[in-house]
Amino acid sequence: MVQTPVESQVLYPDSDGKPMAENTLQYQWIVRLVSNLKSLLKGQTAFVAGDLLWYPVKVAAPPVPSQAPDAMVALGRPAGDRGSYKQWQEDNVAPQVVFEILSPSNSTTEMLSKQAFYSRYGVLEMFFYDPDSYDFWGLVRANSEEEFTPVMPIDFPWTSPTLGIRFEMFDDGLAVFYPNGERFKDPDELREERDQAQRERDQIQQERDRAFEKLRELGIDPNQL
């Protein structure tokens, strides 16, 4: 039976009714991860999202399996707007990497349930971090058929096989680094870098335009050079 849009929305809503974050620290970490991962993968075929519902399988009736990772990366899927990540509409590509930033209300049972879900539906790397206590753990595997290998701060510095990003723990908590060694920046820093790059491009264009205008004043067509 072909589902109508109404039926689809009932089974696969774009919101689970839960807030993106319960406090500012958790929110800052989610935004930092999503913005830096987007910057890392810019120019590649990759989809990065935060707090987006992921539906791994299509079903005919409830219950509908779903999770909304705080941050997720699906390599091989194009960037763009989505109301949710319906895997059967994404060439059946599961997010390879997911992050969960813990809040005080998160329970051990909840995190174990998330781990089981991510393991069952094909995630290769999952990372859990509590920015209050600095507790961190990860589970990684090379493919969905393998067993997971745990990653703990004792293993730091540790580099993600999938993304090439490096994890380290300092006195003030977790730090994540780009493959080139630069530390993940706050969104405001990334925005300022983009703005500065745009200003530099604009300046170069203005200087080029002035030079071309000068040539035209001299009777020289710059298009013929």
C-alpha cells in the first residue's frame, strides 16, 4: 500500500517533541560539533545534522524505530535541508558517526538503549560525552559486521578512523581537533573566519576591477589580454 503524506507524517514525524538541549553547555557542544563537522566536510559529499530524527527502516505500523543523535554524519549523502533522515530515501546509507552530549537527566539505561540502537542500525562510530563531569566513552568498528572496540580517555590522543578528527582530554574537558591539528572552534570563531575570507575575496575583486578600469582608460581591452 502506498502511504499518503498524512500517513507518512503520522508514522515519521519531523519532531519528537523533545528540546534540542537541556542547558546552555549541552547546546554549545552540540552546535560546536555540528558547525565544525560541516566545516571539516565542506566540499565533500556528506550530510551533517544536529538533533535530527533518524528513521532507519520503513514500517507499516507503530512502533517506529528512531533516534535523534545530538550530531550525526552520513558520508556519501548530499548536504541539504531535511525534516528527518529517512534511511530508505538516502540510498539506505546509515549515519556512520554519531555523537551524544549528555545532560543531567540522561540515565545509564537511556544511553545503553542508544548504544544498542546505533549498533543494530549500522553506525560505525558513536561517542558519548558529559561536559559537566568530563566523562567520555566511544565505540568504534570498521564495518557493521564487526564487534565494537571501546575508546576511553586512557586511549587519548585518539583519532577517528572515519573522520580523521582527534580527541584529547585536558583539565578543562574534552577537546576535538581537525586532521590538520587545529582545535574545533566555537561557531562565532568559524563565522568570523568565513566573514574575513569573504572580505579578502571582495578586496581582491575590487582591486581587479580597478585595474581593469585603468586599462580601459588607457584604451586597452582587458578581455583581450
